[in-house]
Amino acid sequence: MDDRLNEDLPFKILRREWQPVAISEELKQDRVKSFVLLDTEIVIARLSTGLLVAENACSHKGARLSIGSICEDRLQCAYHGWQFDKEGNCMNIPSLINPPETKLKTSRLKKKEVQERYGMIWVQLEKDESITLPDIPEFENPEWTYMIGPPTKFQSGFRREIENYLDMTHFAFAHSTTLGKAASAVVPKMNIVTLKDGFQMDAPFPALASAHEKPGKLQESHMRQQRCFLPNFTTIRQTFNDGDMRVLVHIPTPNTHDECTVFWSVAISPGFKGPVPEDQLAFAVKVLDEDRFMCENQVPKEVPLNPSRGGWGVLVTPGDLLANTFQKCFRQYLLDRSLMVSDND
């Protein structure tokens, strides 16, 4: 195993990746909130001029800016009233009648890159213009119904959540009363292709040939295309026998090494014959909560990068083939990115 593969490396590399930190419509104008991203506490503020994201500490005394407010279209610190604009520039120091330009300049916040897409606010802790978000056409197609689920906190590492989302063998057990009500424990044949930016799996949902009761639309047999865009952006494209389709995405944003917040959404094809969108969203919330319970009850809280150091478990094929694929691809992604980061540094 490469000596560079240590548990500090993923967070170092992911600082250059775009990660969702909030739902756009929940952060109204003149609102402020905090978020922990990769062990870094940030403040997110929506001004009339746009979004400000910075480290959550005033440059004066280190007070959390997330307890502040928006005043005169600036983020104002609750402690001494210092004000900052969208670019993180210090615009006012109330205790000084005419603040020196040098003092204002040195008081600039540690601003972060931010963008909005797919109804989410995305942050990049270290600027890298070569990193872009995957294009999911269905999420931006007005003919499709697009819904964003409530962000869900997992008391487990982000790689645990990814493995869970990819898993094809837990439906009949972890989701026995919801998604897996008519699922088989036997793994169907999976076609897995490794790609430059991740991998793709095509396989049928493991539905029982003769279920003890008729499954609902979301539980019945369908084709699944699971696409992982490294490091942690994963879509599942479902195609049902009647031609209806759904596209779901999970992005477990790492908060700390053993906590993550799962941002997710679903797009439903036009004229979908089945549960109304609101019921589909409620169903997905139940399924995700079952996944959360399972992830939080695994030891250790995060899947280790180096299997030889224990904690990965006894793996079987073909059941754990997808998890193995993710781990191998993720390790290679880290090694490739570490070379790029070293060259840029």
C-alpha cells in the first residue's frame, strides 16, 4: 500500500473539490448560517449582491460571524460591529472614525469560492478552476420534476455513506418494509465500467421473481445505472418497465472525519405513473433514515483507506464488488490528485 494513503489525505485533496453546504431556497436574503466543512467552520451569508462564504471568525477578535447579522448589505460581527462586504473586505470599524486603509486591508476575511447549482450552495475551500460539477441534464430540465430532499446528518464518515448508497445487497434487510419489500438478497449480474472520473454500474434492481405481495412502483423491478463521480457525487438512474425514469443524487459532504451531511435530490420524468412527487420524497426520506441508522451502527465510523489496517470487514464477491470498486477508484483518485496538488504547490 502506498505510504501516501493516510487518513489526512482525503481532507487535504477534497479542499479543492466543490461540496454542497446548504439548500439555496433555505438561505434567504439577509440570512446567515454556519457549516462545518472538512473540519473547517465556515459562515455563509446571502447579501443582495450575492453570497459571502468565509472562515467563521471575525478578523478582529475571532468571534463567530454566524452569530452576526446583515446590516447595510454587509455581514456585521455581533461582537464589535465590524462589517464585511461580499468579497470579504472589511468596510467599517465602528471604533475608528476614519479607519486606515492598511488596517481595513489586513482585516479582510478568509473568503472561499462559492456557486449555486441544482438548488444547492457549493463551496470550494481552496480555489481550483479545473474542478467542475458533473452535468446532470435532468436536474435542469424544466419538463422533469426536480425536488431537493432535507440535508441529513450522519454520525459516520462520508465513505461509509457512499458504500451504503452503492450497495445492492442490503435492500431485503435494511429496507425490508420500504424499498426492499419485494427485494431478493441474491445479487444480480452487474456490469461495472471504470471511467476517468469514477465508475458506472448497470444492473437490474434485485427484485424477487414472485414476491409475497405486489410491490409498489418504487419497489418493483427496474434497471439501475449507478454513476459515481469521484470523490463523492453519486447518481442512480432508474428506468422502470413502463419507460418512466427517476434520477437521484447523493453527496455526503464531510463535516469531520466521522460525520457527514448528506445532500440529495431526485428528478422525476414527465408523466410519471406512480406516487405523486411529494409522496416519493417522503418515501425517500424514510429510506435514507434507514440507511443512516445502518451507517451509524458500523464500526469503525469510517471505512479505512488501507484495508490491511483492519476495520474493513470480511468481503464477499459479487456482493461487495461495487464497494471494492469504489475503494480502489477512490485510492487511485487520491494518489493522482496528490501529485497534482504537489505540482501546483
